[in-house]
Amino acid sequence: MDRAAGDQVGAGDQVRAKDALQDELRVVDEELAGLRAEVAQLRGQFGGRDSGPMDLAENAAAITAAEEQEALIGVLEQRRAGLLRKLGLES
């Protein structure tokens, strides 16, 4: 294979790798949006008492679920930052 053909294959591989990273970034962004909405809903359950009082077990379960989702958000935010670095789009 001559050098020009090798350069074209290398460039094609780079484009495919960049596309894969962008696809993964899109998935991570979608997951983050969904998790943030879930956390807001969970936090809203014990922010107001419109639906009546919650018992302690329900309160504890909602708080635990929100904290678990927030931890997952942190992991996804780190993954997102890594993808942005790889794409050269650090924010």
C-alpha cells in the first residue's frame, strides 16, 4: 500500500472514531437529561406536601433513590468530560 492510500485509511479510521465518540456523547447527554429529570421529580416528592404526608420509610426510599441517581449523574458527567476531551471540545 502506498503512503497516500495509507493516509486515506488512517483518516477514515479517525472519522469513524470521532463519529463513535460523538454518538457516545449523545447517549450520555440523553441519559444525563433523563436522570436529572428523575432526581427533580424525586426531590419534589418531599419538597412539597400536596399529595399528603409520606411516612418515614417512603421518605427514606425517595431520598436514597435521589442520592443514587445523583451519584450516577456524577459518573456520567465525568464520562462526558472525558469524551469532550477526546473530541477536543473541552468546556
